[in-house]
Amino acid sequence: MNKLNKKNNEEQIIDRISRIEGQLRGIKRMVEERKECLNIINQISAIREAVNMLGVELLKNDLCNGKKELSENHLKSLFKFQ
């Protein structure tokens, strides 16, 4: 992977993290405003999926340090994929 692609990938990862932060702030605001519980839980579910995809992107783009071989089963258990 060349430096330009790595920078682009890093920017995409940072953007993904920023969106997750925004979703978390939204949930906090929903709790403070005593919004309906089911709506809050739906947002939590969306964040869970977003965090799982963040992990996949990090591994896929090889942006993690300590390049460790991980089995497919281990990855599935980390991200709760069935």
C-alpha cells in the first residue's frame, strides 16, 4: 500500500470514528431528553454495527500495529458475527 492510499484509508477511518462519536452524543441527548427507550436502543444497535465495521476496516486496511495473524473464528467472535 503506498503512502497516498494509506493516508486516504486513515482519513476514512478517522471519519468513521467521528460519525460514531456523533452517534454517541445523539444517544446521550436522547437520554437527557427522555426519548422513547426503543428509539434509543435502535441507535445503540446502529452504533454497535458501526463499531464492528470500524474493526473490520482497521484489519482490512492493515492499519493496526503488531501485525498478528488472527483466525476467522476469532475475528467473528470479536465482532459478534454469526
